[in-house]
Amino acid sequence: MDISAGIQASLAGRYASALFELAAEHGTVTSVETDLGKIDAALIDSADFRNLTTNPEISRGAAQKSVEAVANLLGLSDLTKKFLGVLANNRRLSALSGMIRAFNTIAAAQRGEVTADIASAHPLSEAQLAALKDKLTANEGRTVKLKTKVDPELLGGLVVTIGSRRIDGSIKTRLNTLANAMKG
């Protein structure tokens, strides 16, 4: 498997790579990816869970018991439960968000996919999303998975981010550019 050196060099990337290798060995990549999506949502939704992962004053034992309870509550697979236990034991829960992103990147690369983060001022219709996906897939030469969010501050237009490339077609940026041109 070809994993970018940038992912492998980071702490989160090393853990994510190890988890991916184990999941691939057991044929549970999709299951683990689903589990990590649940964990990511829990990190967003629960201040208590976020605090558990970032508070250095929580002991290893308490962290292990807590993540085990969260894992059971979320209905996670055994491999993901063990992974969270290792993170708690090694005091690496604070890097969990980065590990989730790295795992998703590795899994997408294995499937020949790339993820495009789309920010728009208003929610896009299904037809708009399909057309955008088709154009990005043709441009990238591989399957593009869209991850959308609404950002009213853009005023209109889109900001598309694929990997390290950013295409900013927002009205906010155009207005800022015009304002700067008028100043100078």
C-alpha cells in the first residue's frame, strides 16, 4: 500500500496506518471507517467526550474505562474498541481527530477516491451536487467524494478544497479582492 510520506510522518498518521493495516488484514476497513465516523460525530456533539480526549489530568485507567463505555454505547467493532483502548493507555486520545482524518484519507486512497470539501453560502441541491461531482471527477481523473458544509459568510459561490488545492469562487473573496484593488 502506498501511503504518502506526510501521513506516515505524523503521530496521527502512524496510528491511522497501523489501524488501517489491521482492518485490511481482518477485512473490516468499511466497518472501522463507519466506527470512526461515529466517534468523530461524538467528538463534535459531546463536550464531555471532547474533554475526555483532551484533558491530561484524566488518568489512563479512567480514560480506558470511559472510552470503553463510549465504544459500547456507540456499538463499535472490537478492533475499534481495542484501538481506543490503546490510545487511552498510551495517552494519545488528544490526537484522535487527526487519526480519523488520516485513516479516512488512507482508505479513500486505497479505493482510488479523493475527497472534496465544498463550502457554499446556501445548501446545494442534489442536481447541483451531482453536476459538481461529475465535473470534479472528470478533472481529477478518479472518483471524488463530496463533503459539504454551509458557510453563510461566503455570501454566494463555492469554495472547493481537494487535498492542498483550493478553488475559491466565493462572492466574499471577489468583494475583498475588489476592495483591495480600489485601495491601491
